[in-house]
Amino acid sequence: MSAIELRHLPNLISAARLTCVPVLGYLAFGGFSTWFAGLLVVALISDIVDGMIARRFGLCSDFGSLLDSIADVSTLCVAIYGIAVFHP
């Protein structure tokens, strides 16, 4: 695949991670620790993957950086909430 074909992939991955945040919140609130942990691991791996793709193909942008940062902070907040719920 060329960089043109991959142009929006890092942003799509970050957006997908951001959409996982309310699902993670629901899973934590509902006490679904195994599902919470699994989805959190997927979200954290996706953070690594989108950064690797963006750097490898030179797809870094101000919008992408902002979206990634928002997704990172949101994921961190819901992870902390999950820790508080499952390990009081």
C-alpha cells in the first residue's frame, strides 16, 4: 500500500480508539472485568500501531496529533476508572 492509500488510516485508528472509551466505561460500570481488560489491551495496542503507521509513512498532521492526544487522555481516564472499579 502506498502512503496515499494509507493517508487516513492513523486517524481512523485513533477515532476507533476514541469510540471505545464509552464502551470501556460501560464495561467497567457493569463489572465486566474480562471484557474491559481485553478491549483496553486492544485500545492500547491500537495506539502503538497508529503511531507506527503515521511515522513510517510520513502521515503526521496537526489534526492527527490532536485526535491521538484526545484518544490517549480519554483512554487513560477510563483505564483509571476501571482500575478504581475493579481494584478499590
